[in-house]
Amino acid sequence: MLKTMAYEISVFLENKITHFEKVTSLLRREAINIRSLSLNSMAHGWGVLKMLVDQPKKAYQLLADNGNTVSLQEVIALEMKDEAGALDELLFKVFRSGIHIENAYTRLITEQNMAVLLLEVPDVLEAVRRLEINHVKILDNKVVYGK
């Protein structure tokens, strides 16, 4: 069922530009491309940086080896048209599938006029099963990472 799923990297960091830049600098030195990111501020000046990178396992190891609190989490990538109303259309199918979404964000692939909806869910295997039953196209990591 699961071919090769996509992974996101989450880094717990102090909410200062210098800490953010240290992470991006490490990735840059190793030629790891950030495809999408979100930075969420938390209480007391800390935040979580979530990134979709083209080499997630290498990025995880690099960041961990350099003293960062980091996690690697499987995410589900769904194909979406890059046009008005496409997100609503896709979310209706996701809703019909009955899965719980913990976090979501998008990535645009301009070369293919496609957008990707990335979902963090509590049970990836069950969510994939339900989405496939409802004919929702799940993308593998080659499309998501742009390789």
C-alpha cells in the first residue's frame, strides 16, 4: 500500500532569527533543498520549524548531530489542482474519508501546474487506507520533493 511516503522535519528552536538561520545554514552547506516550511511561535519565545526538504533523513541526522531537538514524521501528500476551489474540492473528499488532520500546509509545483496538500495525521496507515477508498490521489516522495 505505502510506496515511499514523504517526511517532514520538525525543529524545536528559540524564536530568534539567528536560530532559524543556523538551521538553514546547516542545510545549505549540505545542499539540502527546503521545499516548504512553516514556523509556528509557541509560548515564552520558542517555536517549531516544520520543513519539507528533499533529503529528510540526511537533514534529520545533520540537525540532530548539531545539537538541535528534531523529529522526523511521515506525512501524507495529496495531489491538488493549482486553481481556485481546488483546496475546497480536495478537503471535501478528505472530510468524506473521515480522517483526523493534526496539521496541514501546501506546496506548489509550478513546473506541473500542481499543488500538494501535506497532512499530518495520527495514524498514517489508516488515513492512507481511507483516502484510497475515496479515490484521493496520494503522491509519493519523488513528486513531493521535486526529484
